[in-house]
Amino acid sequence: PLTPAQCRAARGLLDWTQDELAERAGVSRGTVRGFEAGHHALRKASAADLRAALEAGGVVFLAAEAGRGPG
């Protein structure tokens, strides 16, 4: 699953604002802002939309392994 930290980091790597990510993912800016701040969890569909948008931008998510966290 996508974590708030991964979302912030991925957006930073792409140099996207919260508005840009929200637009590309088809969700509201409030959804991105609240999730990244840890105020609420995402619905499965919204999480999938955010992840898909970030991956379309070129981000590759790595699973946690060998005692390391997700990246």
C-alpha cells in the first residue's frame, strides 16, 4: 500500500505540487493534502489512482525486504 511518506517523496522526485498530483490522479487536492499529512487513510480506489499517476510519471515503488522499509 502507498504510505503518506512515499506519496510525499514520489511527488518531490517528480517536482509535482499537490495540485498537480491531484489533477493527474483525478482526486481532490484535499484528498492528497489530508493523506500526506496523515489526517486520513485513502479509499482503495483513491490510493490506486494516486499510485498509478505517480508510476505514470516515472516513479517505481519498491516493496519492503530484508529488514528495509518500503521505498
